[in-house]
Amino acid sequence: VAFCRLSFYYFNFLASLQVVLIAHFSASMIMADVKRHKNEKYFFTEDGEMEAFPSIEDPHSRELSVVVPSYNEELRLPVMMDEAMEYLESRQKQQPSFTYEVIVVDDGSKDKTTEVALDYTRRYGASKVRVLTLVKNHGKGGAVRMGVLSSRGKFILMADADGATKFADIEKVEAGLRDISPKPENMAISCGSRAHLEKESVAQRSLFRTFLMYGFHFLVWFFCVRGIKDTQCGFKLFTREAAQKTFSVLHVERWAFDVELLYIAQCFKIPIAEVAVNWTEIEGSKLVPFWSWLQMGRDLVFIRLRYLTGAWKLKSPRKAE
């Protein structure tokens, strides 16, 4: 019996060690890379001319930047953009000093996402709508990062292309950001949250999907982020300083990037508010429930292990090339 127990603990130790080693030595394959293809350094104006994107390291020249990651969104993007532009244009008329830009990041789409987005550039001008087309698919996190690093806003909002969150709820996350005090080095983040809708969503989900959801929440809490009930809502507002600090060292480019982003923020002691927003499930999600949850679960474990073993380090933001 004693030998069996010893063997059990020994094999558990070996399995754990193997996971740690895999996490550590595979980290070099997922290093934060902010280099761009030459075509990703430019955007088209309404006249069809090419101009260079600015850098987040430049002083801000707009009050608000809205970054919209988009992958094969030619059908859903117009609904979201129409709602967002109507709100932003109305706000600008009411507050003439309010300035904004929307950056649609086409994450290597195979459909006409770029063409659809460029229609808004022609309609509103490149000073208000810019399209960043990535040469290859990076994942939602990689697309958001590229857009953020190309933004001009004093405040930067990431918003999903499906329009699941009502765009007017930006006022709620703005209020959450204002309520944060103090803001060390003017850094703060306000996260939209669907946690208040959880009971209703559980009633509509299958037992298996509910199990996956709670399992993911536990892994987020255990390995990475505490104090935030909903890390995955794609409606987050950053001060420019907080965005530069966090996105410049982000590694994960796919679905779990929100968790690493908030983990980085908490490591830097950047204050985070969580604000309830309206949310509606929109058909056409790119998330495949079972396999995406498994991938995210694996990523959560690896995020924690890679920082613990020193494979990933929280360094000062590096200049994007």
C-alpha cells in the first residue's frame, strides 16, 4: 500500500513537472510581438491615399478611440457601426469639443470585412474611421492590440463587431472610470460586465455548458484574476496610459487574452472597475463552445505558469515597430 501511494505521488509529481516544463519552454513560441508587416503600417483615406498610422506613444489627439476587432464580419459589422456612428456623431453635435475615431481591425478576414469598413471611411472621413487590415489572422487579442497601438485617443474603448453590447453603454463604463480614485500615473480600466445576467443565462444553457462556464470562472479566479466576475465581456475602456502599459506586453492573442490583460493590470496595480452593461447574444459567434473553452482553460494554466517560471516577464512597454 505504501509503495502504491508513493508511486501515485511520484507520477503526479512527474506529470506536474512535465506541464510546468512544457509551459516554460513553449513560451518562446508565443512572445509578445508588436512588429508589423509593412502593409499594416498604413490606412486608406476617403480619397484612396495611403497614410501612416500613429503610435500610442504619441500624445493623444482625440478624446476617444474605439477599436473594433473583426474577423469575417461583413454581415454583422454594419449593424454595430451604424449604431456606434449614430451615437458618436450625435454626441459630437451636443458636445463640439468631443472628438473621436473608430479603428476597425480586419483580422485577416476571408470575406469583404475590409471593403465594408472602408465604406464608413468614405462616408465619414479617415479622421473618424480608419481600417487596419492585418495580413494574416492573429486572433482577437492580436487584432485589438494592433488597433490600440495605432490609436490617438485619450481614452480607448474595445468593442466587439457583433454589437452585443449597446454602444450607448459607453457612458456606464466612462462613469466607472471616473469613479476610480486615485489613478496612479493616470492608469485605470473600466470593464463592462454581464455578471448580473448570469442567473438568466444559466437557465437557458445546457447543464454541460453551465459546467464549462463555472469551470472557466474557477480557473480564472484560481490562476490569474481575482475580484472581476466577468473577464470576457468585449466592452472595456482604458486610459491611454493603462492601454500602453498593458497591451505593450501582452502575449496571448486569442480568446484568453482578456484574462492575461487583466492579470497584467493587477500585477502593475492598475485599478479596475467592473460595470454592468446591457448585452444580447448575437448569432454568428466565432466561439466553438467545447473546444474554445478547453483552449482557454489551457491558456489560463499556461499564463500563470509562464509568469511564475520567468518565461514571460512584465517589462516596461517596448516601442512598436
